[in-house]
Amino acid sequence: MPRTVLAAALLSALAALPAHAADEKPAVPAASVAKAPLIEPGKKLALCGDSITSAGLYPSYLEAYLLVCAPVPGAEILNFGRWGETAHQLPPTMDGAAAAKPDVVSICYGMNSCRSGKVIGEGAVAAHNADLKAIIEKFRAGGCTRFVLCSPGCVDSTHFTLSQSKPPEPGPIEATQKNLTLLRDGAEKLAKELGVVFCDVNTPMKEVMAKAKERHGAAFAFAGGGGDGVHPGGAGHLVMAWAILKALGFDGHIGTVTVDLAKNAAEAGEGHKVLSCAAGVVELESARWPFCFGGKPGDARSPRSVCDLFPFNADLNRFTLVVKGAAGKRWNVTWGAQSAAFDGAELEKGVNLAEKFLDNPFCAPFEKILFSLSERNNCRRWLQKEYKGDKGMEQRLQKALDGLKPAPVKHTLKIEEAK
């Protein structure tokens, strides 16, 4: 799939295709969730896919989550995505992936197999499934037993075009969207047949895209901008990461901080330490971080543009504050530089700080983690080619690797009665 520039006319009539056409299935859960996380300490997760995997953001979001949100010590993510690849092309060339001996494999193909002005037939779906099956069988022959079989995502309902030289057209958009749905259905059937975890990326991406275009306008390039309509920005990749993390079995518990106002005391769960508690001010140190959403609202490159349009926080990002003795009054909670007001009954039940405070003390260190991941990936690629043996680039890589050794974050919660 060639990378393109933003340069195509908008189709306002297709600003937000319905999440499901009349002949499509109703909404289904994002994934058949594993009973416990499939990726364990010291194990390897291999990501197989096309350019959306090789050059996209969801692999970095997955790695950041495993590094600081729900830490899996020693876990390694190996990205075997390749530009323009189909499931049919992988088995003959996957010796490197198989030789890595991954413990878990995520497979996400289909975008390069069904972009068309016509709806594909059952034979094309069957052939795609045969290719997916061949991938799983080859990894199984090498000893891997855990798989997440993902459906492909979606194309952008405004910007998708079959050719950069042509403007988007309703026919190819509708046909390709339908084809991706057919491949989703086929992958779900195959996952049941082979006894592997199925991850539906297609359905939630279409649903969030419709909501995002309703909020931000038809030009919002959720699944890729003008002349493309295929490669999502940070907003689309956040949805992909959510679906795959759920499929991998993560329960979303980041931590709980409980403050007892009457006793002037506080306690915290695993991964968090109370340093002090006095007069409603709690100082904490946290080795488990909430996932943070960078960027500007309204920008398709920004996860923040869509983070409240689907249950990422509820499913994967619960950092809960419980305040005992708060009922019957209204309270101001300050976390870092941000404040918000809550009813006492709400605090007694517990509020999700990660959801209520998008700007919080973890945002800056979380962005550094994402930057270090990008730097590491770029430096490794450059050292393989034009900068091979370059000492300066090797030092730059080492700096990026050092940035992936996160330290616990110290932060403060202040709880005071609203006046």
C-alpha cells in the first residue's frame, strides 16, 4: 500500500457511512477475550500484517501498554509487518518470523486483498482464509500455541480512493467496505474452526469512525486522509490497540487509591505506593501508569480526538480513586495541575482518574515512552541500511533504549470540600 499525501476531494454524501449496512451483521464484541493475558513475562509477541502494522502506531501503543500500564516484565514485541503484504505472501517468506520462536502471534491482513469497485465472492474469502490458516499452521509447526486472529480494519468513508489520481467514489468505498466486512466474517469463522482468539477490528473502527465524523466533520481522516483512506492516524490506531489488547486478555485494572477522610489515611493497590497522607493531600509513587492520550482534539493523528467515543478507559484504563466519608457533600479533586468537582456519592463509589483527567502527571513521561519507541524503531531501521555501523546512530539508539526504562512517577492528589 503506497503512502500518499492528503490531496483528494471530499464526498460529503459519504461523510459517515452507517456503522453497518442493511446486509451486514449487527455490532459484535471487539474480541473473543482470552481468560488471562496471553503474553506472559519474558515471552515474545509477534505482529504479522501489512503497512498498517509495519508503519502504524498500534504496535507502539501495545508496547507502551505492556511496558508501563500493565507491565509484563521482559515481554518483547516483534513487528513483522511489511508494506503491501497480503496473507498469501507471508508463508513463503516467514522464515525470519518463525525462527524468532514467538510465544504469541497476532495476525492482521486483508486490506491489500479486497480493495475494489466490486464485491468479492465466496471464493476470494475462502482463499484468504486458506492463507491465514497456512500462517497459523506454520507457526504451530514451530511450537507456537497462542494466536490472535484479527479481522482487517476499515477504509475511510470520505477519503478512500482506489487511485491517487482519482477522487473518492461511492462505488469503490461501499464495495471495499463490504469486502472488508466479508473478510471479517471469514476470519471469525476460521478462528472458531482453529480454536484461536478472534479479534474484530473492523466493527469498532467503523463505529468509531461514524461517531468521529459526526463530531469533527466529514474531513476527519479517521482511516486515512485524502488520496489514501487506508492508513489510520493515531485516532484509528488507538481503536486497533484497544481491540487487540482486549483480545490478548488484559483486564484494564491500572490501580486503586483509597482515601479515608475520617482516618486521614490512604492506601494503594499493587504498583502504587502511598508516600504521605495529610489533610486530604495524598502523595503517591506509581510504577503502573494510566494510558495517556496525546495530541489535539479534532486531529485524526490524535488519540484524544476519539478516546471518549468508545470504552478504552472503561475496558483497559481504570485508575480508580475511592474516597470514604465523602457522601453528602461536593468535593474538588486536584491531580497535578488539573481540578474537577465530584459529588461525594460518586467519590464513595470510585471515579476513574484516567478518564476524568486527560491532562495528568503521567502525560509527559508517557509521551517520552512513545517517542523513545519511535526513536528505537527508526534507529534500528537506519542502522540496517544507510547508517550501518554509524557510531552516532548507535549512540542515538542507546539513548532511545535508555528511555524505555521507566521510573516510577511521583504525583499528588488533593481532595477538598467544594465551597
